[in-house]
Amino acid sequence: MGSDRNEDDDDESDAQPAIAADGGPEDGNQRTWDQSDPDSLTSTVVRAVAETAEIDPLEMSEPLNDVLDADALGSLLASGPGDGSVSVTFELAGQVVTARDDGVITVQSAPSASGA
């Protein structure tokens, strides 16, 4: 009951529930990528999206590089002051991803599109 860590935690990244602006939990998850390893940004985003969407990372409907230039994302975030003030939000495989310059990645299910 109420543990912060998954007992089967064999994943090396820090998965945590996302926190809403009002301090309550959001539907989604939050991870931290290793800013000293540019490749960890891509792998952390893909794993977090796959986990939130409950799919295998290799079976995602679209590769990350079809949505944005992952190298440019890494460069942009690396150029920030590292305090979370620089962020990029995009949609991948039906999930809304926000990556910040402080290393935090938040993934939430995208809102359902209403037929208008």
C-alpha cells in the first residue's frame, strides 16, 4: 500500500507519478533523463510513452524522429539554464510529452479529440 517505488523496479530510470499544478497527482508518469548522456533523452521519452500507452516500445505507431528532430530537442534543452524554464511539448503515439531542461519528462494520455 502506498509505496513510491514499484517492487519489480528493474528499470534504471526514475518513474514517478506526474504532479498537477495544484499539487495533486495527474494521470500519467514522470521520469528524469540523464542530461550528461544525450542518448538517454530519446530512450527515456520512448520508454515513458510506451509505458503510459501500455504498449511495447518497438510497437509504437510512430517513431520519435517522425514527430520531431530528437537531436534538436536535446540541443535545445541542453542550452537552457537547467531550472525547468525551457520546455517542449509534443504528441507521440497518442500521448502528450513535455520535456524540460531540468531533465524532467512528463507523459500524459492525450485528450480525446471531439468530432466537430
